[in-house]
Amino acid sequence: MYSKIMSGLVLSLVLLVGSPSGAVARYMEDISERRIIGFSPNGDYFAFEEFGKNPGSGNAYANIYVINTIRNKWVKGSPFRVKPSEGLRTRRRVRKRVERMALPLLRRLNIQRNKVRVLATNPITELGKNKRRVRVNPRVTISEVNRPMIFSVDQFTIGTPRHCRTVTRKAIKGLIIRVRREGERQKELHRDKKIPKSRGCPISYTISDVIQLKKSSRRGAVYALIYSIIRQGRYGLERRFIGGGYHDRGDSRDPNYYRDSDEYSDYDTPYYYNQGNPEETSMTSTNGGNDREDEYSTNDYRDDSQDGYKPKDYYKRKQRRR
């Protein structure tokens, strides 16, 4: 009797581990990465990239978001997406492809990478910190300014959208974004009325990055905010990003509140590296066709119905497979 029970347990474990639909496969974490691209000269537009891999299929993906920081909306034509369903295995290849797609818009808006100052960042690995509230100096200084800026997010339970009803039973959360200068009333920049399908099934939000245009524009200081979304996906929890902007006219009682420092920039990371020369960067740099398989696997943007983009050679490749 004992041996039968033990053999049954061993068989169950083998099936659980070996089956792609087992608990191990279902609960792989799916953590995307982000790279800041930059601002337009006046700060009205901001762009960043989200990229990673599908832990199920092993195919890579990349998305580029271009945001109107005044209206807090995507610029027409954005986001640009290369999805796991297109069958590319390496993140380097999908990132090059999505950048070629976004390049005309990035050039037309004159989005530049040397205009960025990162004021705060919250990596997913950092523990013991309130990641829903960020307090920052709005200018480069060692001392704390008179009244720093405070950015915060809050969440509330919202009606479960149709696309989430078969995905999770957890409460779906809506997002509230607020900003204030310390000592003043806070402003509400955004409050969800419903969850867009492109956001998936969110259950939590945090602030990922607070970014500033290095020089004040005619509207004052310009901020871009990137938010992390933790959402329920097919295989388990996923981390994704959304972005927004804020223009602050400053504090008239402190003329140096937004004093610029052209010499200082703590974000000078190139978008792509040329493998032959690590110091040389290019919008369309290549590595001789030898794409490396990155060890860090990340995410799958599953909302394939959101847009109808297909690469030019998609249908040719489909016919060749037949």
C-alpha cells in the first residue's frame, strides 16, 4: 500500500514538472525592462522603450512609446510594437526592428537622448521602500531645496474588464496619479475610468522613474514619469510600463528653483551598443549579423488584438512555411 502511494506521488511530480501546462510553467514571472529614449527640445514629447522575452515561447518583443507630456496621451502612430508572435528569438533583433519603425516619428519630433536627467528610480529588486511615493529635488543640488516635488500613485478596485474575467479572480486595480510641491495642495493628473485592453489585468502600480528635461522649457520644468504595472498574465505575474508627463511653472518665490546645470547628467546610457566598439553608439548599429541570445528573459505583450501591425515580409514568410 505504501509503495503504491509513493509511486503515485512520484508520477504526479513527474507529470507536474514535465508538463508545459503544469504549475511550474504557469507561474514563471514575466519581468520586462525599460530604456529611456529622451525628450523633444521643448519637452512636449517623451519616448521610452519596453522590451523582453516571452518565457513560454522564448520569442522576444519590444515596444516604443511616444507620449505627449502636455495631454498625457500617446502620440498618433505610437506605440510601435514587435510582438512574440512574429517569431524573433533575440531581443537585439526585435529592438532594432521596433526602432526602425519608430525612427521617422522620433526624428520628426526631434527626440534627443542628451536632454535627460533621472531624478529617481525604483528598481524591482529594491526592498523596504514605498514605491508609490517619490520625493525629489527639482534641480541639481546637494542640499534639499525649500519645497521638493512629491509624485505619488494610488490604486482602487475597479470593475473587472471583459478581457480579464477568464484570466484572474483577483481584484483589478485602477490608477490615480498625483503631484504636489511640498507645502501646497496636490494636483490629480490622472484617474482611471476604465482599464484599457492594452494594459492587461493590473493588480498593482508603483513609480518606476521620475525623469526631468535638463533645461526648463517655456512652460517651466518638464517631468516624465514611468509607472510599473504588476498584472496577472497567462503564466503568472507580469511587470509592464506606462508613462505620462507633467509641466510645472515653478515657484516664483525661489528664482533658482529650476536652475539648470548643463554639466550634470546622471543618464548617459546609449540605446544600443556597437559590439566592435563599446563606446560607439548608433540608432541603427549592427553587430555584423551575429545577434547574441541574451540570458535575461523577460516578457510577452499578449494584447495581439490591440493593433494590426504585420512586418512587410510577414505574409511571404507565412507562404514559405506552407
